[in-house]
Amino acid sequence: MKTRVYGALSPTTALEPFEISRREPGALDVAIDILFCGVCHSDIHQVRGEWNNSQFPMVPGHEIIGRVARAGDQVTTVSAGDLVGVGCLVDSCRTCGPCRRDHEQFCAAGPAWTYNSTEMDRTTPTHGGYAQHVVVTERFVAKLPAGLDPAAAAPLLCAGITTYSPLRQWDCKPGDRVAVVGLGGLGHMAVKLAAALGAQVTVLSTSAAKAADVRRLGASSFINLGDASALDTIRDTIDLVIDTVSAPHDYNALLGLLRPQGAMALVGMPPRQGAAFDPFLLIDANRRLAGSSIGGMKETRDMLAFCAQHGIVSDIELIPIQQINQAFERVSRSDVRYRFVIDIASLG
């Protein structure tokens, strides 16, 4: 099945239009006409080869909202015409321990990522949502709950689940004090979700111009990270820090904000070199430092239901696909509030 796409032919060239072939859907597959696709910062890292695992040609995009065009004979959860989402995963072995526990993202065999990966046959390349169509096995397709704007819901499939998962892992509840570090695509979703869970949210950012947004998003306060003394006002008080920053920064200053037995979850992906932690900050107060990835499909569906219940979607700027290279540059400059979403109809 031929489909028009925008993708990269190398790490040094701009994204451009071309055609790829999608596999024919089988009995357990869902063929989807893509309507919208969010632009994640990881798309930029992958296209530019910054994580040293890029495969070309590459079609990015793992925040996909579309309409089911055809469902296989054995598909039971969605039907033709349904609005659905596809996130970072399109398959897994389905039989290992993590898969049986609904953590397909940790599949022991290695999951099939939505792009820059292969199907589970380890030979067929996967391509993402900067495209007109995609074919995905039923288990990795999530029906979009009624009431969510499809375009603004697209980033929920990555930014949403990436920030929802740590909030659930550390049992965020009413009255908890949560600090969100960085107010971008991930950070603004963390604020909305934590506030909906009843937490008292503080935003920490170097972007003073974003201070005016925090209350609208659900936070109660803003601290400029450029003012080191301002952190003293919340030191030893925070239950959970969600760190969304993907550039080098001072982890120790953030660890010092945690109350005894508090936790800091890293969801941003900075360079591997240069990260330093003071072990005494952890040991002296039984603080916990952890990473958190995306969630599995059960948690993703739970997240979508929670967002529908609370009316949560991403703040987006909708763009035609022809503006994707400019959008990449703007994301790199943090010049978007707070997520670009591509209108795939613009592919023609």
C-alpha cells in the first residue's frame, strides 16, 4: 500500500516528501487514515542522528490520531470510522514478563517502535506518522474517547503518557506538592495532569516569559531557575519532581528540593555525558532518583480516559506538513507553546 510521507533521507538533509509502501493489513491489523501527528523533540534528535541509532530513510512521528479505514476480520476493539490513536509502540513479543504485565515498552525481545525501528520480524522497517496512512496491530491502537479534540489530543500519545506514567507510579494525590522542571511540550502536560490529580504544582523554568501561563495550565506558582536563591523557598518540601529538561542542568539543586523519601523522576533525555549526582543528597533523606519512560498500552488507555474525564488536551499550534522544517528549528529554540501538530490533510 503506497502512502505519501514527509521524511529524512539523511541526518544532514531537510525533511522532504516521498512515497513508501505500508504492509497490507492482516486479520488482527488496523489500517488507519492519519489525520494529525504531533511533533516530539525526539523526532528531531532521531532525524539529526543525535542518539547514534538513526536509520534512513526515516519517517518520524509517534503522536498519531487517525480514523480507522479498515479493521481485520479478528479485530474486536475498533471498527471502521472510529477515531484512534497510535503512540510510540506498534508491536511487541506479547509473551514475555513485561508484556504480560502490560508493560510492552519493556518487552524483553525489544518492542517495535513506531519509527526508526523494525516490525517484530526484525527486517521490515517501521515508519511513523508524518504520513497519510499507517497499519498497526490491534493491541497497539487506542480508541480515542469522545469529547477530546483530535488535533490537540495527538500529543497525549507521547507527551501525555510520558508525564502521566510517573505521576501514577509515585501515586500523586490531592495535596501532594509536585515540582515540574521545564515548561515545554512535556512540562505543560505534566502541569495539567498533576493539577487534575489534585496536586499543588510549582513550575521551575529559565523562561521567565512563560510565568504568565502557569496558573492557566493549573500550577499555583512559578520559580525562575535563573534565580538560585528562589529555590530556597521550597527546599525539602516537594513530594515529587518531574524533570522534563533535555539539556544539561543541575540535578543536585533539584534533588535538594525533595522532602525525606520524596522522588525525582527524569523524563527528559539530556546528553549521556556530564550528568552528576551527589549520593549524600539521596542517602541523607532517603530520597529516590529514577527514570521514567512511556507507559504500556493499558496505562495509555487509562491516560486517555483520564484526560477525557478532565477535559485535558495539549496546547498546540496546528501546521501544514510543508512547515515541518521550520517547526523543527522553532522547537530547538523552545519557540512553541507548547506542541506543534501536523495537519496531515496538507499532504494532499
